[in-house]
Amino acid sequence: MPVAPELRALNIDIPAQPESLVKLSSLLAACDVNLQQVGALVESDMALAAAVLKAVNSSLYGLSGRVQSVHQAISYLGTREVAGITFEMGLRAVFPSAPDLAAVWERAAVRGLLMGRIGDAIGVDPWAAHSAGLFEECGKAVLFRHSAERYLSMMIDAENDEELAFLEHQEFGVSHDALGAAMCESWGLAPAAVHSVRFHIVVNATRELPAQVQRRSICVLSAVAHALMTDPGTLDEVVAAVAPQAQLEPELVLRGARRVQQQIERAVERSD
């Protein structure tokens, strides 16, 4: 899908999707996903494969033994999570390697994993959820690449994403949520993921899902992941507020979120 003309007029470049991820998206769209082809595609790009294996072997996944190949990673984690990690590494690779973006990518990895696994647990499309989580803050990387020094000062000054979005509008005429959604569109992500990225700031601030949101359950998972990552004590009230807006049973969402949270905490503990 094309980037909106008003964003093009701002002269802020949105990175193109790497060819390897275009091919991976095509494979994942097939009704019967070929695991061998997925593994071979990732391993055909040595830098990408190395980055994927490094991520798979991190404490976040807590595997009992060291994974030596992409095919082995798929057998342990499944195609969707390995594809998600591949997209994460491909996304990072199109931006400058900068310590100032490290926290953005760390949150993306955790958020994508949380949203994908909770989605799987409660019957919500786990790939759309995982990809929405990965891309939620990618607009920040776009603005950092556009003007690193100016944007870094904003990231430091802003107390939260609402304030950061206000500063972005003042300085650049656009905020990172809109840029992130545009990048999702240009990379061919599902509309549900695009909308989740576009509206995550307002949903987290108000606990209200805008009327135009498609497949509202993905936005719910974004709000749940945000609560788990920033203030777990608010999880019950966040779920009670947002789940009914997507016709989801709050207790089901809570059980799924707590189970996934415990899985990740145990994985990290085992690796310590």
C-alpha cells in the first residue's frame, strides 16, 4: 500500500522492506507454510541468519540448549516466532546501528513476543499481533534516522509517548505513531497491525479504542502488553476496560496474559 501523500510531502523517508522479508511474507501467506523453505530463505542471508540465531539464544526465549541452525530454531519455537524474530532483525537492519535506539528494539522484541503468545493463547491472530508489537515504535527509528540529534533531545525530554508525539508534531509535522503505521502499510502488514500501531498512544492513554480500528482485538493485546511492560499492577483494570470493546472475555484475556508473562519470566530465570 502506498504511503499517504501528506507524509511524503514532509520529506521523511520510510525505509523499503528488504527483499528477504518480502519473500518471507509471501511464504507465510501460503495456506500450507513450507517450513523447509522458510528456514532456507532465512539461512540464505548470512547476516540475517546470524542475527536470528543470536536472538533465539537470548535469555528472552530461555531454551535449554544452544540452537545451531534456523531449522532447529523453528523446531523449538515454531514458524511464527522464528518469522517474527526474522522480521525484528530485518527491521533493525534498515536503520542505523545506534545505542540510542537499543531500548526501542528491546521493547519491540518483548512486546512482539507478548502480543503473539497472548494472541495464540486466546485465539487472536498471533502473527498480526506479533508484527504489530514489533512495529509499534518503529516510527521513532524513522525520525531518529531523519534527524538524530534533534530527535534524541526529544526522546530525552519527553516523559511519555503522549508528550513525545506532541513534540514530534511541533518539530516535524508528524508523530511516530503515524509514521510507524505508514511503514507497516508500505511493508504490507495486515490492516489490524497497521491500526494497532497508529492508535496505540491514544489507546494506552485513554483505554478507549477508536471507532475506525479494524480487528480491535489486536489493539487490546497492545494495551495488555503495555500494561505488563510498564505497570503490571494495572493489568486487571486495563483488561476490564479494553477487552469488552473487542468482544473479548476479560477473564480469558487475563488468564492468557498471566500465563505468557509467567512463561517469559521462567525463561529468563532459567538463563540467569
